[in-house]
Amino acid sequence: MFLIPDSVVRFFHRLASPPHFYAFTEQLMPWLAAAFLLVTLAGLYGGLYLAPPDYQQGDSYRIIYIHVPSAWMSLFIYVIMAIAGAIGLIWRIKLAEIVAISSAPVGAGFTFIALVTGSLWGKPMWGTWWVWDARLTSELILLFLYLGVIGLYGAIEDKRVASKAVAILALVGVVNIPIIHYSVEWWNTLHQGPTVTKMDKPSIHVTMLVPLLLMALSFKLYYLIAMLQRARTELLRRERNSQWVRTMVVENEQ
Amino acid sequence: MTAQAFFAMGGYAFYVWTAYGIALLVLVANIVIPIVQRKQFLRRQALKQKRKVL
């Protein structure tokens, strides 16, 4: 640990304490919200107004600015959920368990958005709402994994036990992540290949790329906000019998 | 570009705006739900604590 400054270590130690986490995230929220609004407005302005129509797809391609960032987030959040779950499983850190389960609904939301916007983009471009190809099917399985995590957590009364079960399910489901990512290369598919995350130059013009990256950042900030809101609620529920929550309940009344 | 042309989205208005609308709905719901649940929890917990004190 000699590589990490003492102040940073202390910061994370304090953050792992529930009352401190609750107070700190409350202070953090307006800053996150302001940054999110700024980046989102810039991204939408660039994507819906400034960027030119696509030479093949016309204006329909503008769905990309929510479809692709949502799809990225659906994978990103799943990995975070699995890592947080593993940390909770190994070190029994309560806040890691809470971050894991609080990520699930946000990830499910993004997976749902990716599927629906993909469908709405596929209809005018491919002529069909849905095909059972590798990319679409593996993304649908991801949605079921998220819903499975949420359902499993809700079904087990003891939330410490529930967190263990959820972490194991999340970790097993990680095999689906590379399958989704490489599905467009491994199998013949209707879905187009990656345009941004290619090893050589991205095959997208900079006026289209910048808003896309802004929206990706916007959704990252959104995830932080939405996940922390869930985490704060879940933390109160779990700590309902502790002194700091009891005091807060009384203070909240006045 | 006129506002009309902007909203027409080159004839793809239905697909583009439905996609953005659904995304907005899901994203707003995922913020509002936990906040409402927290308020409900605090209200219920306040009642429970009072009952125990009395």
C-alpha cells in the first residue's frame, strides 16, 4: 500500500463507513447532476442538430447517440456489478454488496433501452424489428441476467445472504459479456460491426464521433447518479436499526 | 434548418423520437423510483420508531 498516499487510503476507509457514505453522496449529488446536464445537452445538441445526416441512413442513424452508449453501459455496468459482487463476497464489505445490487436496475434499464432503440433503428434500416441473431440474442440474455439478479435479491429475506447469491449469479453471467462483444465477429449477423472501438481509425466522422463520446460520458454520469440513489435507499433499509439511521429518521421528521 | 424540418428527422421522426422518448422514460424512472422509495421508507420508519417509544 506504500504506493498510495495516506490521504487517499483514509478517504476510501471513511467512504466505506455507511453514515459517511450517505452524507458524502448527498454532497456529491448536485455536482454530478450539473455535470450530467451539461454533458447531455452538449451531446444532444451535437448529435441531433450539428451532426450531418448519414449518407446512407439519413437521419435515422441519430438513434446511434442513445443506442450505442446504452449498449456500452449495459456491458460496463454488468462488469462493475460482478466486480463489486466479488469484493462483497471475498471481503464482506457491505457497501460493495450495496453497489452491486444498486447497479442491477440501472444496467437493466440501459439493456432495455439498447434493445428497444435497436429495434426502432432496425425496422427502417433492416426492414425488421427483431432477428434471432447472435448480437441481439446475447443482449436479450443480458437483460434476463439483470432481471434474474434483481429477482433473486428480492426473493431472499436475509440481505447478506441475498448479496452472496446475487454475486455468484453475476459472476457466472460474466461469460456472456465477451460473447456479446465479439458476437458480430464470431457469427454472421445482420448487426453491423463496431465503428468506434476498432483497433485502427474509427470509421465515423469527427462531427458524429464527438457527440457519441459526449453521450457515452453522459450515460456514465447518469449511472453514477442513479446507482447512488439506489444505494442510499438500500443502505437506509439495511441499516434501519443502527443509531445513525434512527437519528436521521427523527431529524427528517422535523 | 427550420424547427419543422428538425422534428421531421428526414422522414424518420417516428423511429427517432420514439427511441429518444422511451430512453428518457426509462432513465427518469430509474432516478425517481429510488428517491420515492427512500421518502416512503423514512416516513414509515418514523411511525415505527414513535410507536416503540410510546
